[in-house]
Amino acid sequence: MSDTPRSSDERPVEVVELRVHGVSGAGPEQVLDRPNVHQVAGDRSGGFYRPRSGYPDTTGPGGVLLEAYRWRDLPSGTAVRTLSLVFLLPFMLGNMAIWMHPPGTGLPAATVKALCRLLALTLTAVYVIAVAGVALDLIAWKCMGSPRCLTGRNWLSWLGERPPGLRLAVLALVPVAAVALVWRLSSRPGSTFSTFRSPAAASGTHQLTAVGQWDGAPLVSRLRAIHVAAAFATLDVVMLAARSAGGRASVVVTALLVLTAAVLTACVVLVCAHPLLDRTTPAPRVERNLRRLQTVACLLTVAVVVVVAAEPGSWAAGRSLPRYGEIVSLLFATQTVVLVALGAAVLWARPRLPGGPRLRALGAPVIDAVAAGLGVAYSAELVYRVADVLDRSAPTAARLATSPPLAYKWAIFAFFLAVTVAAVACLVVALASRPARRRAAADIVARDHPDAPADAAERLRQVEKIIARARFTERVTPLVLTYAALAGLGLATSTLGLAGWYPGDVIDRWAPIPADLVNFGIGLGSYVIAAAILGLILGGLFAYRTPEFRRYVGVLWDLGTFWPRAAHPFAPPCYAERAVPELARRITYLTGQGRTVLLAGHSHGAVLLAATVLQLPPEVCARVALLTSGAPLARLYAHWFPAYVHTDVLHEIGERIGWRWINLWRDTDAIGGWIFSPARPGGPPPADGPAGSVDWRLRDPRGVVTPPSDTVPPPIVGHLPGASDPRHNEAVRELADRLRKTTPGPPTG
């Protein structure tokens, strides 16, 4: 953009520095680095703040007017919402995977999307199967059918002498309530998010523009109807399969089985019908038919419960609920097949990638494998732990009669094996890569501090360790891929329960591992899963109560809930559907008042601003500059979400704002990094054109010697925001000057 001189009758352009924090969830006082602030727009979940007038030092570097956008309560505002993220984690990961598909269109992309949504549907089925296993198999069938188990349990004994059908019908209310719970959670009135739907069409040409620009409510409503119908149909299959076991199926039971199979088939077909689900225009007929499918599934469940409770005739004998173990194994086998097909589809689409790392664009099958493995582990732990509680006082022989299905034992053992192997692989990779990382870190430190005195040797070694640790981020991808492969293999081995093979017997026969050691591993694996769940719960609580701790555990929540619900309707709601349009509206308002806006985003705030810039109209972009720090755009997002963040997208962002863009990064940062070129001495040459001047590398720490005015050497900043850093202030002044030079001031009137 060419310089436009201001005439003498024009006032200087007022620049507003709008700061957007990252996952640290800092308060507005910390973001603005001012003790006295007040809210000027928004609400408690997401609002805009400024320093209070009347206090000194209310402006920022270069005389800019300071303003902050606080969005930390959008993804996890209350303790209840934070804890819900722990239990909805498999759904969240399954939803995030669909956004990791390779770039491109056509049949490969459509196939990847269909398989991601199909796997998300199986996650709902796993959830229902687990709750049904506890209520119907463990309690209604096993415990209520055993006088020993009912001893001392008055809350169960009142139903213990009743026929099996009545017990199953009554306990079926538990999985029905579980389905109703996630149904309710996913359809709660979300005024926090729905208030800020943007009616305008996306102004950018890339897919990242879709994030926060579209109204996801119709798609979520359609997916919710399909998943609710599939959930009730899954419960129907469990009860009808048990009733029809042993060739005792009546005409009514057979008819209900046919109807249930038809509902499940319709759900599978509909969840893969992208033109039907992804329509952004109103489709009353589609919504009406999906609601009918949901209603039919609910009524079908009522009919199944009545038939199971009232139909006369004896039930098939057995220690476990008839055919329940086979259903669990078949479900795990289905997930394995879908994962294999998804991996093949991604490999089919990857040749269309314009270069990049070898493991790039494998995020969809990798994260879906992690989601499936985690969902199975959650389910197996729930069933295994309830069985342990019910049988804690029983002898070993009696425990075998009421133990969970073999598929769950295989799943627990596979999870334990995957975690163990992944931990060992992490240790091996860390040790093997340490020399190379330390050498690279030593070169960086030597260039940054060539004149360091001898007494600063300890401080230099500390800086080297932190830089070497930060460079481990590039080694994480193979480790995640390893764990995902083992999780997928664990799903496959769970199908061995169909043959009635115990993990200990099979491994003892084919490997030099005693069966007792395998059984010990299953028990230990159960405790590992319980510890992991407890750790996530405690992490969620500490993240809610302690902003400093949230910086470490909040990355997963904020990353997962940044993406709209496009695969799983029971995933946590997307905060970007509010944050991005709200930022765009505020920026448009400020520029409409004759001001210019300097957008300053740290960490994940830089991602929000990148999506926002792509949605601003050209006349607004002409009055906007961008300052990013600790930005994971190129280092993480371009790697895991290549269809939405890539070189062309980043260049369009720069072009839209006239390349008034500075990106600050540090070698000590394990999350953020450079975007176009490292701009590091001794590194590769800068990028061509104006992109080569975007990245500013900041030496961290600024010095390794204690200055005369202090008692400690300058701190190592790493990924922390650096709004008070003199070099950050220099970048603000630089961009503010560019805005004043290239933007005409408002007329004096």
C-alpha cells in the first residue's frame, strides 16, 4: 500500500492496540499490564477491557490506546464445564479429527470426511454399549441373578427375584438416561455462543475463513438427531439380541430387530451424506425427516423395553448377558475397519499435498485412533471398575463368573501396552535426539551471547537446556503416530474376545510372557486408566482455579474447542463461533470511528486473529495491522490442519493488511515459532518479498549477566507473553507508525 499523506487540517490517526491473550487465560489487568481496567463491551464470558480514565499511564507504546479481549471463559468458564470436557474428551478428539483432513476436494476429501463422521458415530455407540454393560450385563443379569451379589445390597435385592426381562427393562432406564444426558448437554440454549452468529458471507477464499463465520447450529442439529437415533438403536440391539438368543425370537422380536437394523442403516447412510448435512441454507424437509428418524428410534426403544419386560418365555442361560460380548467385539472390529479405511483414504489424498513433512496431513487417522482408543479405555474402565466393586468380597472363582466381557479385558491390556510402549519410545527419542538438540542449542547460545563472561557458564547451560527442550516439539509427531498405531492395534486385538480367548492364554502361548504377568498387566492397566481420568479431572479443576496451571493443560481444551462441531454433536461447543465474529464486529466498529487497529495476539490469540483478518472487508483491513507472538500457526497448525493453515493462507493474511505484520518468536518457546522464515543468524535466507520481513526473532534471555540494577539475571521468557518487553514495545511503535503513515486521519470537521 502506498503512503497517503495527511493534509494539514487532519488530526493524527488514533491507533487502538487490541490485545488477545492465549491459552494462559490471563485476566485483563495482566493482558493490559495495567492495574485499573473496566469493561467497555461484551459480557463475563468474553469482553473488551480498557484502562480506566483518570489514572496515569493509560496508553501504550507510541501513544496507542490500549484494549484487551478476554475470552478465557468461553471454552471453560465454570468448573462444571471444565469437568465436562474430561468426560467428553473422546467426542472432542473425534470431532477435531475431521478438521485435520488433507487439503483438496473431490472424492478423497469426501471419503475422509465420511469416515471421520462414521467413526464419530461409533464413539456414540461405544458410550451406550459401556453404560448398557454396567446396567444390563453386570447389574441386571449377573448381580441380580446371584444371591451372593445381592447380599447386603438392598437397593438391588428388591428386583433380584423378578424375571430377567423385567430386570432388564427396569435397568434399561440407566442407558436411556445416559443418552438423554448427552442429548441435553449438546442441545442446551447456548446464548454465550449463539448471540454472535455472523450473517455476512466469508470474505476470505480459504477454508480457515469458515471457522467462526458460519452458523453451525443446523449441522449440529442434524448430526444430533442421527446420533441420538443411533444411540437408542444400539441399546435396542443389545436387548433384542439377548432376547432372541438361543433361537427363542418371536415374530414381534424379529420385527423389532428388522426395524432397529433399518434405523442403524439409515444413520450410517445419513452421517455420510455430506450434501444433505452440510447445507447452509434452510432445509425444512431435511430437518423434519431427521426429527422423524429420531422420534422413531425413541418410540422403538419404548416398544423394545415393553416387549422385553412383558413377552413370556424363558431366556437363554449363561453367565453373561446373551450376545453382549459378541456385540462389544463386533463394535470394536467395526472401529478397526473404519480406522484402516480412513488411513488408506488419507494416503490416497496425500499425493495432492504441495510438499511438506513426510508425516504431514496424517492427523485425521492419528487423532481418530487416539479418540477411539480413549473411548474404549473409558468404557472398559467403567465396566471393569463396576465389576470389581460388585465382586470385591467374592472368591476368585465367583469373580470369573461375573467378570466383564473379554473384549474389555483385551482393551485394557492394549491400552496399558500402548501407554507403556509410547512412554518408552518417548524416553528413547528424547535420549537419542538430545545430543543433536543440545548442539543446536549450544550454537544458538554462542551466537546470542558471544561475550558472556566465565561466571555465566551455569546460566548459559540453563538456557541451552531450555532451548533443547523446546526443540523437542518437532519430535512429538512420530510419538503420537506410534501411540495411535498401538491404539488401533489394541482395537483389533479386542476382537479376539469373539473366539473366547483370554489375553493371558493367547500371549502365554505365542510369546514368552507368563499368563499371570498378563493378568497383572490388565489389573495395572485398569488403575492406569483410572489414574489418567483422575489426572484429567484434577487438571481441569486446577486449570479452572489456577490460571498459571491452565497454561499447561488448557492447550488441549482450547485447541479442541476452537473447531466447530462438524463430526460429533456431543463434543463441547465451539467458542470460535462467538470469538471470531465478535472480534470482527469490534474491529469494524473501531475503524468505523476513524481509528486504526493494531491487533496483538499471543499464542492461540494469534490463531483467532488470523481467522478474524480473513473475515474483515477490504476497507477495514486497510486500517489494520497485526502483531503476533508465540504464534503456533506455522509450527503446529500448518502441520496438523494443512487444509486450513498453509502457506497460501498465511500470505493472504499478509496481503489483506498490506503486510503490516510483525511476528515475534523465541528459540526458547516450545509452542510458538516463526511463520515465514526464522530470521536467525546462520539460518536459511529470509522468505522472498514482504513476507521476509514479518518474523522478528527475539533473543531470550536478553542477557545472561546480572545487571548492576538487579540481583538476578534477565528472565527466560519462553512462551510467556511479553507485552512489557522493550522489543515488543518497539514492534508496537513500528506498526503504529506504519498505520499512521498509510492511513488518512479523520477530518477535523
